[in-house]
Amino acid sequence: MTRSSLFPQRRRRAWPLVLLCVIVVLLAAVVLAGWLMLRASLPQLDGTHDAPLSAPVTIGRDALGVPTVQGRTRADVAYATGFIHAQDRFFQMDLLRRVAAGELSALIGPPALPIDRRDRPLRFREHAQAALAALPAADRQLLERYAAGVNDGLRSLRARPFEYWVLRAQPVAWRPEDTLLVVYAMYFDLQYDQVTRVLSRAALREHASGDLLAFLLPATSHWDAPLDSANPAAPNPASPALPAEPTQPALPSVPDTRPPWLHAVQSASDSEPQITGLLAGVPGFSHGPAGAFDSMVGSNGFAVDGAHSAHGGALVAGDMHLGLSLPNIWYRMSLVYPAPDGGTRRITGVTLPGAPLIVAGSNGHIAWAFTNSYGRFVDLIELQRDPADPLRYRVPGGAWEKAQVIHERLDIKGGASVDLPVVQTRWGPQLVVGAHAYALRWVAQDPQAVNTNLVRLEDITTVADALHTAQTFGLPTQNFTVADARGHIGWTLAGPVPRFSDADVSAAASSADAGAAPLSLPYSSATYVGWQGYLPPSAYPMRIDPPTGRIWTANNRLLPLPELAHIGDAGTDLGARATQIRDDLLALPHATERDMLSVQTDDRAFWIEFWRRVALDALDARAISGHPQRAEFRRLVETWDGRADTRAVGYRLVRAFYFSLYDAWFGPLDKQMNTLAPQLGYRAANSRYEATMEMLADRRAWIPDGFADWRAFMLERIDRSIAQLPPGTKLEEARWGDRNRSTIAHPFARLLPAWLPWARASLSTPRDPLPGDINMPRVQGPAFGASERFAVSPGHEEDGIFEMPGGESGNPMSPYFIAGHETWVHGDVAPFLPGAAVHTLTLEANPSAGAR
């Protein structure tokens, strides 16, 4: 063989190596390009930047990246706030305004079309434009200066935020009205679930009526902890009958009627249904499977007056429970500017990127916190349509009225635009569910829904003034808890509250007196009256310096039933969380900021003690004889210390048993309700389903077909709970923390393939085991829980505490992407005030800079 004949063979052998080298080089080039792009989109931290300001503004960032913005005027501070929001969080801001306006598909593409179809019919961009025009001139100027700062900050990045490179899109400039769209996005997150609740109750009525329906929808439970409950009983979690208030009506007894759906049992499930998908955890994307978060609603906000604190100053603590993603919904800041009296105004707390305001925090004279309220803010009106013309519907008085059809164009990235016909009734847009057509009447559609009155808190010094101001806020109606530097505390509702007809109020009060919840069913278009405007501030419920010296709110029922009838109850929390917070506070004669944090991170699982007793009663000597798994189950549950910490095996086992009982009693019902719409279910219909289940277990009722007696039913559920553990998991190794691991991540982490775990990890927090769960102060799921925790006494901010998941930056290359996150994971103490500046950027006043 000649030498030349060997060359082709050698070349063939070299090709795989050459190809491998080319692939490696290409991958290295892609990684390098991505690294350079991420680096180029980092914010400017030091130096100077010319801006159209009246005077220089300094932006000092501490070791966690938390900025302190100091300027000569409030308008200049708003400009600087917009500048740093855009540099750190513009993509998050963009998502918020787009979800509210129903314009997400233009950025994301076809996967976002269902969200736009839901949201565009509300036409919130038009509402935002009208609301902006109606603002006082000073407030409008604040939003205009903020928008100018946002656009300057965005332009000043050396490269657009990395999300736009991935989406192959260009960011769109911020407009003043977009700040109001951010408020509308929170309406979706905090109130739109009321639509699901009403529809679920309508579906439930088709499967249950009379005494059975009344039993399934109780108005109260023994867990209730209203603010006016006098001399609350000492906590006794083993008892299923704790009195919440002296006038609480008797609860409905278990009816003799056997549910028609109670046939074969369902499989045990060790978890709530979870919301999944690209935008999980992002505000405005709360729609998902029924029950996804209905046991994890809301937030905690509580206060202690000066007489019951260690230093004589009143204390406020707040932790708002929301879906968690990276970056976190909140952005920490401290705003500093001159006060009219010649002093210095310093407001510290959390902002919502997209708005130039401190949402919750302290101004040195007052400190405030929010929790979501669950009044009646949504009505569904079933349209009695004309069979000959589906656009015609009956209205009160018997006349016909014709709906208007408005055509909205949905722009789709990478595709043709879609025409969306919106059927508009006198009350709002039409929703079609199965064979039913409803008009949506929602507070969010009225002019009172949005304003910027929250900024007024920056000037206020007393509890009384803060409460009166909060009653004028335009935001999703909240429980507002406040303390002042004089030691006073107070509570009221902040946001619009509808004024209902006397007939509606009487009907709600009568239902509550009978122990049944107001049905909250769809109304008929032929008779619907609705609300008659809105309550004036003088008619709002309010409490100042209650006799106990404490205030607690946890999305629970706070008012006596007659007073609540004027507000409505559209899904207040069970109350176990509020009861535990109340009892924790009453056990603190002289509270400190650290004590308040301890209440926030309390993971004692009192709510499940009843179910531990039920399981142990079933596991008698005869039940465990010859059944080593049952015997081990009993040992682990019996020796469990009662906490839902990461090491808790007993908690995980009892929880699995509890949800297996829910599946047996209500799983078939949920499947039937799901046939009408995927989001419907019994948990969505009844936020107090835990109390209903307690009554069933207490009376050993509703034994499904196929079981000889109650004992056989319980043992089968325990066996199912054991069987559903992951394969190969020993009972003694079934720790709660292994089940409840963090999945907090940037939305784009879900786009990455599983074979790139390092890339996913770069967009995620560590997979830490997390303590806490439903129905306790430390509400915690893998991607749901406290979006921040703070405890502060106004005037003593230097002793305050603050922590939050994630970090300040939305850029994974930033050292501030998850800076401080582990403090939140472990519930450690970190200062409320930003630390000393390690970076300082000065925005120099240059009026001509605005012409760029």
C-alpha cells in the first residue's frame, strides 16, 4: 500500500475530532456571548450620570445592593427611583404592565394568548389612561418623572436586559399610565380568584342543595379570631371546638343527606396542586388548578402597642404571602428628601417595581403593613339571554338590553394578530363558562380602583391620620395595620369598599346568623341590583388602640358578623393562622422586634393536631399487630414534636393522611366540578373546608362505599398515605424538608433543558429544605410564602428587622441576584435599614440631558 493511499483513512479518522472541536468552540462562543451580554446589561453602580433633575441625586448601595436615594425634591427622587428600577428590574415591570393590559403575547408569543384572552376584555389600559388624566397635577407629575427616569435607566444600559435577547425582542418605553397598570396587575393577583370562587359555588349547588349545601359552606368556624374577641381562650389545639367569640352562631350539623358523589375513594396526595408553567410565581398569573394556593392565601400583619413592647414604642410586623420567583416581587429602598418643616424625610421599606412609592415600611413616625382582605369585590351576573339573539339579555324591570361588541386586536410575537370580540354588558365584559354566560362586575373596573394616594403616607405622623388616608387608597382593598411613634396602633380597610343595598346586607346577616355563609352565587341579570357606589371613609370599619393592646390580621374574618355583612366575605381564611398569631402575641407581655420575627416564623402545626389524634386513635394494638409499617407510622407520629420544620417526619405523615381524607370525601366531587372548568373545586368554593372535615371526622361520618366501618376507612387511608411516598423512601426518612424544597427561580429557568442543570441553577435559588406550611404563621411552599418579613417600631428603625427571598437584581450575573436570600430561608435577623454604601452613583443635574 502506498503512502498516499493512507491519507483518506487518516482524514476520515480525524473528522470526529474536528467536529468535536468545532462543537466545543461554538459552545464556548455561545457561553462567552451570553456572559458578555449579561455583563453589559448590569446597572451602573458608581460614578456620575447626567439627568434632567433640579439638583443632584445620590444613589448609595449597601453590601446587599439595597439603594438609598437622596435628593432635593420628591420629583427628583421619583426620577432616580425609576432609573434604578429600570436598570435592575425592567423585565419584571414589563411583565406586570403587559399582563394587566392583556398585551403579553406581543412579547412572549402564542403561549401567552390564553392570558391575554382573559385580561384584554377588562380594557385596563384605557382605564389607566383615564385614571392618569384624573389624578391631581402633583401626582401626575410624580408618575411622569418616574417614567422619565425609567426610560433613562433603560437607555443607559450597555445592553438590553437578557430576557429580551432570549425573546429576540426590544423593550418598549415606559409610560406614566403603566404605573397604574402595575396596580391593575395586583388586582388580578389579589382579587380575580373570587371569580373562581363564585363559579365553584355555582357548580357545587348543582351537586348539593338544602342542608347539604349549607353544611358545605359554613360562615364561621372555631378557628375564627376576630379583632373584637374578648378574653380569648388559651390555645388548645387538640380541641376541635375552640370558641372564637361569645356571639358565634352554632355551626351546621352534619346532614343526614349522603353526598351523591361519595363512592369509590381516591388516591392519597401529599401535596396541594401546584401552579406550573413559564410565568408561575409572577403577579397576575394566579390562575391555575383549583386549590393550588387556596390554603396558602394572603399574608400576616400584626401590631403591638407601646404599653406591651419592651422599649415603649409600638411595633408592626408584616409578611405578605405571594407566589415566589426571581427576582422577588419587591425591591427594597430608602428614600430621603427634605421635609417642608426643614427636617429630613426618610421612608424605608419595599417598593413594587413599576411604581415610585414605598408600599410597606416606615417613615420614622408611622410604620405600616398590608394583608389582603376578602370582601365582596366581584359579582357574576348570569345573563338571561334572548334565544333569538344571544347579545340581548334581560335587565331589572323586565326590559331587554343589547350588549355591545368591541373588537380588540391581540398582537402575537412571531405570528398574525388575533381579533378578540369582547361582549360588553352594562356591568362589564361577558364570560362564558359551559352553557352559562355571565357579566363580570368588578371593583377594578371603576374609577375608584386606582390612584397614587399611597404616597400621602410619607407625610403622616399619627395612627389616626394614617387610617383616614388609607381609606382613600386606590388599590386592591387591603387590611391596613399601622403603628406610630407615640405608641398607638390601628387597623382599617385600605381601598375601595362597595356600598351594598340594604336587602343584600340583611340577606348576608341572616345567612351568618343561621351559621351558613352568604352563598356568593351568580345573580340573575333580570333582578341584579349590585352595589350602589362606594362607602365614604367615615363608614369604613376601624379600630384604634384595642383593649388587648394587639392587632392581628391574617386574611381571616376580623369583624363581628353584623359588621361583616356590610363588607362581604368572599373567602376569608380558615383562621388557624390568625388564632396562632393572636395567641403568640398575647403571650408576649413586652415584645421586641425579634419576638415579632419569631411569631412570623412560628412553624408549630396546631391545625393538624386534631388529625394526629384521629390517626393515632385508629392505630390501636390490633391495627398495628402484624403491620410493621403501621407500627412505624404510629411511632413516628406519636413522638413528633408538633412542628413543621425541615426534619419533621410526623408532620409529613399526618399531612398525607389528612389530604388522603380530603381525596376520599371530595375528590370525586372535584372531578365532577372540573368538567365545567378546570379551575373549579370544593376548596375554591369553601376556604373553611378544614373545619368541615373536622366535623365529619368528629362524627365519623361519610364512610365511602366499600368499607365495613370507620376504623377500616381510617386504616385504608393511612396505608395509602404510606404507599404514596417516593419509591425507596423509608418512613423514618420521610422528612418534611425533603418534600418542601425551594423551587424559587427566574421564569426562564423552566425553558432550559434538564441536561443543563448548571444553567438552571444559575437562574434559581438553592434547593433548600423549607420549614412551614399551610395554616400556620410561617406559610411556606416550594414557590409560595413570605415575599418579605419585617418588624419595626417607628422611631426605632435602627433596631428593625428585614429579610426577603431572592435579591435586589434581576440579572443572574449581579452579586445582588440572590444576596440575602439565605437569611430569609433560615429566618435569621437582618437590619431593617440599608447599611453603609459600598457603591455610590450620582445623577448630576443637567437639564439638557432630557433631550437624548
